[in-house]
Amino acid sequence: MERINYINASYYPSWRIYRGQSPSSMDLARTTHVFYAFLRVRENGDIYHLDEKADLEYPADGVNGCLNAFTLLKRQQFPHLKLIVSIGGGSGSQPFKEVTSHLDRRARLARNLRQFVDRFELNGVDREFLPYKKILSVNRALVDWEHPSNAEEGRNYVLVLEELRRSLPAPQYLLTTALPVGEWCLKHIDVAKAAKQVDFVNLMCYDFAGPWTGLSGHQSQLYAPARPHNAFAKRSGHEAVKYFLVRGVPSKKLVLGVPVYGRSFLGVDGVGQRFSGHAGEGGTFEYRQLPLPGAQVFMDAKLGAAGSIGGEGGFVSHDTPGTVQMKAEYVRANHLGGLFYWTGVADAAGPESLVNAGYEVLSRS
């Protein structure tokens, strides 16, 4: 892998192994960091596998378990790769309220994560903070708590990051956090204090539109339109970045999220329309399935948004290599940390790859 001064990271959900998508199915040559999702946390600060069989036992790339597969791939083929374990996740965030409110439990969690990271030769921990999520990275760690719902929980969120940082000191370890975007979910967090404890922050700049928004919309636009059709359409990657910058978070610590899936809106042919339902699994299609047969891809270069219209999905809002290139150029122009993708295994191959589109721009001298 040629030298790259930006982050081009992907998430790997362990359950994808049951679909035949092993760690080696990702484009690891163009990936700088892998976030392994997820570990879960108990209210006493203990941690456990979301799926122990997938993590440690299920055959994956010639070994048992996806964690072991990633460790071997890093050793033998991709020594540049940083492996980060994510703790929490949407449905795994509830215990964080109890864990973070007690000093002894925060310390217990930090010790347990350090032991886990060292065991699997990981680089750190990722903690995701959302109304529904938390993440941790190996030898790196990511914290994913979705999300603190009051001022006390916001303070405790910062306290647990401080405890994790003491247990996982830089630069030997990476500590990151993933956060949703929008004041509604961030208002209780002192993001500047939180950012001081982590190496970078994953901004989840997606799901701006969906079944909950009433009208169809772009789910991951870089810029909001001049005349948004509703309050949800005011959200954008650019607005998310501004929120953190004006609060004192260094630009280099901000990593822009890219969804590697599309959201379906039936009965409409664009944004700002009342839809009749959704197609796909949970209203989504993996990016590698798109465009669907009979659909035409379009891109709004002004907004940095794209999608496809027609076929069984109706209007599907999804990124394209063109929008990812725009986002990567935005990262460079604004001195951000890089891009991340949810998920790497949902990407297309060849010239339609989103991961490669980002890499080509971010690796440019």
C-alpha cells in the first residue's frame, strides 16, 4: 500500500461471515483501518462477544473466527492495517448508562478492553455514541454509545473516554468514538472535551432520510439544498463538520462517514415527495446490488448526493464513486482526517467501488 496521509476506514460486522463475506472479501489494500463490530458491554463493566461463534469459531479465510482471520491477514499481507474493535452499537448501548455512571465500573471496562485488545493484537477501541450505538477498536478501540440523553450522561460519556485513554495510552493504542450528527443527539456532550481523549471521531453522516422523515430525501448529502423540503433535509455532512469545528474540535480528528447502502422510497421519483413504502431489507439495499435492474443512476453535483430511480426500489438514495470523490476532495480541502465506510463488505468491485473512489483521491500527492 502506498503512503496515505488520510484515513480510509471500513467497518466489518461480524455477522456478515454467515453470508459468505469473510474479512478477505474487503478491499484491505486500500483500507487503512478496519472497525470490527461489535463487542458488547455489561452494566458491571464486563465485555462480551456479540457473536462468539463468528468472532472465534466460524471458519474464515482458513482459520477459526473472524478476529483471528483479521489478525492473520494483517501479519501476512496487510501490515499497514490498523484493527479496531467497536464496542456498543445501536442495540447495545443501554448498559453504557450504568457503566459510565460509576467510577469502578468505568475502570473495570477500561481494564477489560485493554486485555481484549492486547489478546488479539489489535490497535485500539472505537466507541460509538448514538441514540442507539457504541463502538470500540482493537489495539485500537471505538466507543459507540447512541447516545447520552441528558447532561449527566454527557459528562459520564467524557469520563469514560478519559478512563479508556488512561488504559489505552497514545500512541501505542488508538481510541476513537463514533457519533451521530445533529444537535438533537449531541447537545449533551462537550464534544471538545471528548475529542481531546480520542485519536479521531467518526461522524455518521448518513440516514438523513428514511421511513421516519415523512418525505423522500437524500440520506447522505454533503451539502443541504438552499430550500430544504423539511427539517431533515437541512442535515448534511458539511453541517456536521461545522458543528464540531465551531466547538473547537480539530479538523484532523474528524472522519466523514459514507453509507455503503441505499435507502428505498417507493412511489416517488426524487426527493421531497410522499412515498408509499420501502423495498429491500429493512428499506435498504447493499450498494453492490445497485443500481437495481431498470433503474437509472443520477448525481446532484451541487449537493454531493446521488441515487437511482426506477425498478423495484423506486427512488433509492445512495452514494456513487462521484459523490465519494466529492467527499474526499472536501476532506482534503478542509484538512479533515479522512473517510470511513459502513460497511466495507457491501462495496462493489472494480470502477464502481466506493472505497477505491475515496482512496484514489485521499492517496493523491
